[in-house]
Amino acid sequence: MHKTSTLSLFIVICSFLVLFTAPTLAQNSIPAKIKKANLYAGIDVGSKGVKLSIIELKKNAAATGVFTAIKDSSVNTDFISFTPATFSATLKGLIGVYNLALKNYEINSSKIFVVVSSGVKGQAEKENKNSWIKNLADSFRLIINEPGKAVSVIDGMEEARLSHLGIVPKERRYNTFLIDIGSGNTKGGYFKNGNTKTLKLFLLTWGTKTISNATEKRVENDKSIPNYNKQMNRVLAGEPDEEIVYAVNESGAYNMNDNFAFSGGIAWAVATLLYPELIENSVVPFSYDELVKFSERLMNNYQSLSAENIVGTIKGNTEIKETITSEVQRVHKVFDQKSLMAGIGLLIKIVRQFEGTMEKKNFYLVKNGQVGWISAYVNQSVNP
Amino acid sequence: MRKNNYDSLLYISIFILVLSSVMLAIAGYQLYFKSNSNSNKTIIISSSGDNRSVRDSLQHVYNSTLKKMDDNVQLAGVSLENNTAQTMLAEMDRLKQEIAALLKDQRPDADLSIAKEKIDLLQQKLEILQDRYTNINTENKRLQQLINQLMASDKNAGTVSSIKAEKEKNSADKNVPARAAGMHLYATMLNNAAEEETSTSENAEKIVGSFYIKNIQDAKAEILVVVLQPDGKVVSNSAWETGTFNTAEGKKIYSRKIYVEEPGDEKPLNFSLTPDRFLKGDYTLQVWYNGTLIGKTTRKLS
């Protein structure tokens, strides 16, 4: 009798162990090859929303700054409208991504860094709304019950410096010019003096959206693609051209750099559509000629850039095909044909300035640019 | 009464155990097939038991290789006086004999893995030979057409022979295709701060390769190195070093780009790669130039 009860108890314990451990193994959101101890989270409270970056700092991160972006998720909240509704949405988003890092990725609070980006800082200063940032930080601390939790605010220069440190590997740090093509402006720079304290800044008041808006104003009733292209070239040949030539010459970047890396939404879009085979790579090399040919294809054969047609050119590996399909579809959700043309037109104009006949420069498209600065911030905080 | 309670508990426990086992089996099934979904299909060499089916498969692959060889030897016939071609054909003949002998071994426990390795090697040599002579054959056809055109015109008849001779000379100079030679590929491990070669994937920390290019005609020629791991994926150090290039077979991904600065420069070109993990099986080094495969070698990690 006693033997039977012991056996029953043993079977029950084993059953429950198996029953509850099997689903746990299946549901773990951290890839098996990643060590939890190396995981950190950076939360960026930006103008448009709150962004969480889960990054893995590898063992040599202190020396090389090497990181791997594991997860990049964002919540659109439009904080810089500075209304009670957007404040509330931003706070909710902030708490949400904080808990995601804490619970789903099991990252200790001390390894979760919260930073308010330069866009928010700039707009708050302009509108005298600095108290909104302070209130957001205080409310966040209260809800997570950590009165001492740091919420840093950084400026544009620091953001550009951190972007360079986060994106460009150490061995290319002093010969790479990093340019972020945004929607409203283009900014970047390089480390001119062999140290990472000061960045030689590069700034254009033109971005993909401003080129697109200026073109739209000129097209009038003829909404056709050939007319859009004609008007866009006229826009680019005007003020943007003068500004680009001046800014490039003033930066002295051509002589001081071998590598020119472009980040921002348009860089991600081109990299995804032009080099689908390298979908898993965060950076892809490109040439000026390839870019020009791509812009012609975009204008004359837009259909060839559909997810279906792009995936059709890929051989084998079904898993990669699925990733490519979803990423190409994401590109088409963010950019339509005309906005792609505007972005690529601006990109070509800038790249042309660095395309030498005597000296060959290397060009790269950076896909995860938005993760760059927050990753460098985390790295810098962990390895001061 | 008490016995009935224990029995009930036992039945419930057995039910939960069966349910758990089914779930575990499903999880195991999914895990197994997920991890194997991308692996390439290869001929499995059994180490024991009856290997008749493996022998048959190898014999089939060997026969197709021989057929391909016959076709290509005819193609290359125009230049068989060439020393390199003769050496390569002699090596291939030797390999043929060795493979035939290995496949004749009818013992059930015969180790057929050596036969497979030798067939792979034979196929690689055939590929190199094929690449080399395709260009020559194309150029010969073009020249023949030119000669035919010139001969059709009586006026130019007198100059035909001199043009023919000159074209043939130029063709001989320019159409000796570039090729990678002295190819080495191996894995290394650190032993007391010194790098040592290793043949096991468990110990491997780095892949090291070297080769040199013969007959390069361009200055600053772009040589693309492709290292494939056993599952067919391209090995690379960092996304900054890799990229795509076009070939007749479509776009490919390279592991590294190396430049040969001067025409005719035959200095050794070295590279190293440090993948996150090493797999058991064949690592393949391919060297490409102008969209053409100009050299290939493999190295097995156990």
C-alpha cells in the first residue's frame, strides 16, 4: 500500500514538472544562443513615440562597443504635442516597454536605461514645456516605485556622437562619416581629431519629407511619375544642391574619411529593396552606380519592387523569404513610390559629392540607425 | 476505501504523465524539425552496417561526373598541350582510379566517406577546368567568325593570315584566365596564446585562409572570398565586410573583399573569419573574380 502511494506521488511530481517546463521552454522570448547576463534595455522617449531596444553587449563590448540589437519595438505617442492625451499615452507607453524589458526579457531594472531624446528636448525648450519632461519622469518613477531611477535628457550633438559610437565599429571609427537622412533634416558627422569627445557636425535643412513636400508643390495638376521626377530634379538642383555642396566642402569629410555610412528611413528602405539577400545584416555596402540604376528601376518598373517580385528572385531558404516579405511590405507601408523617389533623389545627391574618380570611397546603408545612439548610451553607462 | 483512493490517485497520475509525454514529444518534434529545416541534404555515409544504398548513390554521382568530364575534355581539347591542363587531367585520372577502386570494395563495413571526399575533389577540379576553357572556346568562336568574314572579302584576302596570327597571339595572352592557386583553408584554436590548427569544430575559434591569384590582368582587381559553412550559409566577420555580387548563377553573398593592387601580382592573399559558432562538416572556400569562380577548396571539421 505504502509502495503504491509513494509511486503515485513520484509520478504526480514528475508529471507536473514536465507539464509546466515544456511550455515554458517553448515560450521563452530570448533566443537560445543569447546569454541573459549580457542583455540590456534602452528606452528612448522620442518626439514621435517611445522606443525600446533590447541589446546584447558581448564580452568584448568594453573594448569594441560591439552590440547586437535583439529587439526593437516602439509605441507611437506624439509626446511633443504636449497635450494631456499625448502625455498620458507616452507615460503608458513608457511603463509598457519598461515592463516588457523587466518581465519578458528578465532584465534587471539597473540594466534598463531611460533617455529622453534631443528632439523632445529641443521642442520642449522652444515651447517652454520643460516641466512636461520632468513630470513624465516623476510619474514614471512613481509608478514603477523607484524614486531614484535615472531618466536622462540628451542634446542633438550628444545624440549624433552616440549614434556614431553605436553604429560604426571601432576599427572604422576615425575614417567613417555617418550621415542620418531624416524626414525633416539630414545630420551627421565624423570624429575629426582622433578622439570621440567631439564630433565634426554636418547638417542640412533638407530631409526626405521636405524634398517630397517641395516637389509636391511644383507638380500642380500633372500627378504622373515622369512629371514628379522632373519636378523633383528641379527641386534638388536648386537650394538643396547649393546647401549640400557647401556643407560637404565645409565638413572636410571627403579627405578625412574612407567610409560613408547613411542611416535613416530611406537608407533602411533602399537596403531592404536593393539587397534583400542581406536582410539579416544591419549594414550593407552599395555603390553610386547601383543606387542610380535602382532609382531608374524605381521610376520605370516600380512593380518589380513588390514583395512578391523581390522574393521571387531569392533562391532557397524559406525562412529568409518570410523575413524579406514582411520587411519589404513594411517599407511599402512607410514609403510610397514618390516618397521613395524623393528620398533616393536626396541620397544620390549627397553620395555624388563623395563619389571620387581618383580615390574610391566605400558607401554603406545602415538599417538599424535608430538603435545606434541608445545602444551607445547603454554601452557608455555600463562601460564608462 | 483507502485503497480506492490510492488507485484513483494512481490513475490520475498516469493520465497526467501520458499527457505530459505527448506535449514533450510535440515540443521535441517541433524543436528537431525547426533546427533541421535549413540544413542541406547530403549523402549520409553510414559508419556501420549494410552501406549498399550509399555505394549506389555514390556510384551514380561518380557516373554523372565522368559523363561531365568526357564532355569537358572534348571542349578543352584545343589546348591540351597546356602544361597546367595536362597536370590537372593527370590528377583527375588518378582520382578516377582511386574512386573506382573504393567503390569496388563490396564489404558491408567499407568506409565510403573517402570515396565521397574524392568525388567532391574530382568535381571541384572539373569545375575549374570547365571555367578555364569556356572563355577560350568563346574567344575562338569569335575569332573564327572574324576570319570567315574577312575571307569572304577578296580584297582583304591577303591580310587574313596576318590578322589571324595576331588575334591568336592576343587571345593566348589575354585569355589565360585568372585563377586562384595555393589555396589553404583551416580552422585555428588558441593554445597558450599561440594559434594552432585544429580539425574539430568544438575547439575551433577562427577560420584562416590564403591563396594567390595567377594571370590577373587588372590593377586593383576585386577578388571576392566566399566561405560557406556546412549548412550552406556564408561565414562573415561583420556586416561591414560582407556584400553581394553578380554571377551567371545570380546574386551571391561574399565573406570578404580583397584587392590585388598590380596586374600579375602573385603575392599571397590572407584572410581570417571568426564566426559565432562552428559546425561539423565541410567548410568551403570559393574565390570569385569578375563574376567567375576561379578557385575552390574544402576543409572538414569533425
